[in-house]
Amino acid sequence: MSGPTTRVLTVLELLQAHGQIGGAELAERLGVDRRTIRRYITVLEDLGIPVMTEQGRYGGYRLVAGFKLPPMMFTEEETLAVSLGLLAARQLGLADAAPAIASVQAKLERVMPTNLKRRVRGVSDTTRVILPRGEPSLDDRALQILTVASEASRSVGFTYHSPQHGGMARNVDPYGLVFRQGRWYLTGFCHLRQAMRSFRLDRINDVHMLEGTFQRPPGFDAAEFLSESLMSWGRTHEVSLLLHTDRKSAAAVFDVHSACADQLERRDDGLLLTTQTDSFEWFAWWLAQLPFRFTILKPDGLKDALREHATRLLECCE
């Protein structure tokens, strides 16, 4: 579990959820000893939260009867934003996300007024957010460690597995993280290459923080850097498509920051899109989401991948 402040808040959450809970159980849940639990109880009391201590075999800790935290005051717009954020977070391809998100939602609902609690549950029941399926992760803790390291300006070490060179140790100053088209990316300064680089998290494992610190360049935008680097990479496959639609309909599909949006050329029967991809499978999945017809001009590998994707979809209907 994380730092002392988080553990103190976890004790408060457990007391609210269970009514009364023993010191041994609290210690086991938090992974600390009972003396530390007593210190956390003292911290809660110093904050003005009334905790009753009952001695004996069946004793433990409980909040004073009737004590409740004040309700969280959300506007309708804020409630919708929180609800949609939780829905989207479930789709980010993180193995440990589901229990954490469920815990966050439960905590929020416990301190929300009844009308907003009903609104949150209604959004969860009737709204779906579908993001591209993420690649399998090599290290489920990578995102958490890299997020902490980026915030603390701490250098990190990890093993990066590239198709060309296999596993290779890297030391990086993590400037930021980006979720794009179903994948997480780390952007930062690579000490091995002595240059800025972007790394796919599904190719990273053995992530650990180093002693060194760094200073992030002022105004650095991780998403902007990633978009520029993806455009400049020597990708494996060139793709040429004819989209049978107009520019307005295409603009409604392409993200405004997408490189594809700037690569559309008008033709008599639609829009010509010329781009690159390092994954026929992902590109076929993306094409299947388009709301208009298209023709693949090249390469044949993408046509084969789209046929396989269509076959899998048809098998689901049998």
C-alpha cells in the first residue's frame, strides 16, 4: 500500500464501512503492525474524527455513533464528469483497474447526497464508453510506477522489448504518459540514446525508480511530442485508402490531433488517405469502426488482416 496519509484515510474508510473492526484485522489489511494502527487512530483523533476504542477479546475501533463525513457537493455537470471518467477508466487496459475503480465509486457514493448518488448509478447503467482494446501488459505495475516517477521527477530504469533488438535495459527521465489508440506510451529523455524517445508500455517490464532526478522542460506536452514522433517514425507498412465520404464526415471521425486528419486528399469518389502503421491487426480493427465505406488500395497485408477480422466478427453471430 502507498504512503502513511493514504493508509490513515484507508483506516477511516474501513471504520465507515464496517462499523467496528479489530486492530489485528486493520493491521493485516494495511500490511502494518498494531502499534502503527494505534498511531493512525491518533492521527484521526487529532483531525477531529471521533474514534472509540474498546478493549478486550472482542474489542476494536469504531466511529462515534452518528458521525458522518459531510456530503460531497457536486453539481450536475461535475457528477456527469466523474461518472464518465470512471466509465472510461475501466477501458484503459489495466489489469488492476477494475477493483480500484469499484472502490473509488463506492467511496464517492457513500458521501454523496441521495439525488447525486442516483444520477451516478443511472449514468453507469445506461452509458458505455468503448475505447480501442489495449495490448497485453508485460508489467501490470508499470503505469503506476511511471506515474509516480513523472510526478516526482525521478529517473526510472526498465527493460524495453523491441521487435528488432529484443530486451534492452533503458534508463529514462519520464516526462509524461499518453493513452492513444488503445496503447499507453511513455515519453522522456533516454540516457542510452541521449535523446528524446517514446516507449510503448506493453513492451516494458521490470520498471523501477532510480536515485537520480531531472527537470522537465518548461511547457513540455507529452501528447504533442508523441504525435510528432509517431509521424516521423519509419514505420513498417505504408497504407493507402480511399474513403467514400466527404471531409465533414471524415472530420467527425478523426481526432483533431490525429496525423490522419492532415493527410486527406480530395478525389472524385472520396478522400485519399495515405499513412503508415506498425500493426495490420490494429488498423483493421480501426477500419471496422468507420461509419462510411472505404476501399483499401494497398497493401495486401492489410486486406488479409481485415478479412480475418471480419471472419471473427461473423463467427460471433453463429
